Amino acid sequence: MEINIGIIGGMGPKATNQFLDRITELTDAANDQEHVRYILYSDPEIPDRIGAYFNGTKSPVDAINKGIDFLERNGITTIAIPCNTAHIWFSEFKAGVNLLNMVDLTVKAILDSGYKHPGFLATTATIKSRLYIKNLEEAGISAIIPEQEDTVMQAVKLVKLGEISRAKATLKPVVKELEDNGSDSIIMACTEIPVILNREDTELPLIDSDRILAEKIILSAGKRLKPYNK
């Protein structure tokens, strides 16, 4: 059987590693052979997405398209890019293959969930670009943006540095703010967030873009999902 799934990772490396673990953990497999076959193209040198959006530094588009070309040349027909902020440039990515859009997939999951006032944890670029918020507002959903946006970015940067305990402690007051401000759920719209936030850290339901994309990959590969206890 040919490998048809490709993943463009490295944004950042720790989040990519967790994403790959999620694919393994979420696959209903009784042995090695029942897991997902994929090719990982990991490029941590893809230009910084935050700087590109706010400061006009080098765009990540060429580097990501290089990854798409590599995977396509190796027979890949479905590609996932586990980085929410990179999806700001989604329309500029090469469209010769099936590119899974994690933002669209997550928005659909939010709409299906019935939550109307989700808290929103994301990078400042994802927030300011209204990548999620525009579609949510059009559906009558009011995303609650934490006042401590900069604190979220600090937590994200700490994950990239491998300082997981500090990142978790840094994010904790932001989660408390969302709980106190009437959020009925939390959207984790940055792949670094699920590295440090899980169901034991809040009573609010978590809508995890990382998990949603991993599940789509599993199904796209023709594999089974494990039952999920919400």
C-alpha cells in the first residue's frame, strides 16, 4: 500500500512531536500494522509566522510550499500542516494535493458543539487576523478573547523553549480569566497550547484544533478512531 498522508511540521518542534503522538494515541489499532502510514516533512527553519504577520519579515509561504512539493513528489495526496497561525496564508499554499485546513475543521467542530461563548487561546497573529473569529461571528458565536493575550504568547514561547512547567504555570491565570468571564468552553487554536493544557486543568470543555486535525488524518488514512470520552 502506498503512503498517502504527509505532514509538514517543525512549527514548533515540541508541538509537532505531540501532534504525532496524538495520531498514534487516537488510532484504534491492535498492532503496529494498523497504525497510520505517513511521511513527516519537518522544517523548523520555516520563517516565523508572528514576525511575518506583524512586522513584514520573511513569509513562511515559500518554505511551506517547498514541503508540499517534496511530499507531492513522493506520492503524497493528503497533507496536514499542524500550525494554526500558518493558515493565515492558506490561500497561497500550492493546491495540487488535498490540503487539510485545520481552521475550517475546527470551526465546524465548534459549530457542531453548540457552544456560543468559547474562550479563545491562540497566538496574537491568529487573533488579529480574525482567522477563526470572522467565521464564528457570522455563525452567531461570540469568542471571548482573554485580556492577557501577551501572557498566552509567553506560554507559547516557553513551550518552544522546552520549559513546559513554566509554560503551564504561565497559562493558568489566563484559563482562570476565561472561566470567570463566562466562557462555556475553550478553543485551543495553537498547537503549543495542548502541550500544557488538558482536561485536568479546567472544568470547561476543550475544543482542540490539534486533536481535530489528527483525527482527520486518521480517517483520511482509512484507519479507525478510538472512542472518545468527553
